[in-house]
Amino acid sequence: DVDYYRLEHIESSYQEVEDEIQRTTLYWPIGSDEIENKDGVKFAPGDPASTTVVSYFGERTNPATGESEMHYGIDISGVEGETNVISVYGGTVLEVTSGCTVGDYTCNGGLGNLVIISHANGDFSYYGSLSNIEDYIVEGKTIERGTVIGQVGKTGATKDAILHFEYRMGGNSVENAVNPLDYLSADEPRPR
């Protein structure tokens, strides 16, 4: 006699373990300066060009607007239009927002040019303030960990060239935002 309840519980426990493993193998979202090209898709899997966090998760005074706010991610500095931004894990491109310009602090709710990736474990990663987005990054496209998404920029609520990075665990609502530094490490930027 098969105990379907027990079997279902084992399967859900296995999925929870898989989800946790994925969260411990996230890449640092800044790529290397060196690019690898695979079938028309760019990868930058080497050592990150930047690991300098200039704004942390939590309450802050927005450096562009001077207003007090909850900051739902981290800002990592880089060179505008040059520093590569990469996917922290494989997934599907959920949303691409472009057309924001430097100095328009309210564009796309302050997130600027933005790519959102949906991951198989129900998590979402946000890549904002981009200067540009690669042509192959389109909604519905499946990408791998380390895929170049675009480059660091000054779009949205920033005066400096940054990547605004958010990680939302278990759902795509701002209430699901967690401190990315609990899951990413500049000391171990390319976990296996």
C-alpha cells in the first residue's frame, strides 16, 4: 500500500532543499570585464569588476531625492555603460523596462531601466538603474546564471552609476524583498 501523503511530503521537502541550495549558489550580480560569447549571448563569469556596495538594504535617505525611504535592495557602484550586470541565477525574463533617462528620478518608480528575472524556486531578482539592456534580454527568454543583462547606469533615483539589485524570496511583491547580502557574497562571488 502506497502512503501518498508521505510521498507528497517527501517531494515537497525535496523541493524546499532544492530551493535553499539555489539560494546559496547565487552569483554576485556584477560581472567581469571579460566577455564570453555563446551563440549570441554574452557571459561575464570572471571576477566581478566591482564589489563596492554604496547603499544597503533598509531605511535610508535617498541620495538623489533626499527623502527618507525603505531601500529594498543594495546599490553596487560601477562605470556607467561599461560595468557588466549579470544574472545571479538562471531563470526566465519576466519584465524589461527601458526608456528611462539620466536625471528622471521618478522613472519606473525610481527603479530606472529594469530587468526582472523569475527563478524556478519562486524567487525574483531585480536589476535596476541600468544604462542599457542587451538586445537578447526579452520577456519570456530563459537565461543562465552569469548571462550579461546590461550595464551599470544612472537611470531612476540615483545620481551615481550603480546597479540597484533586489532579491524577492517566494513571491514578486515588495513584501518579499530580503537583504541580498544574506544570499550573495563579494568574498565568494561565483559559488558552485
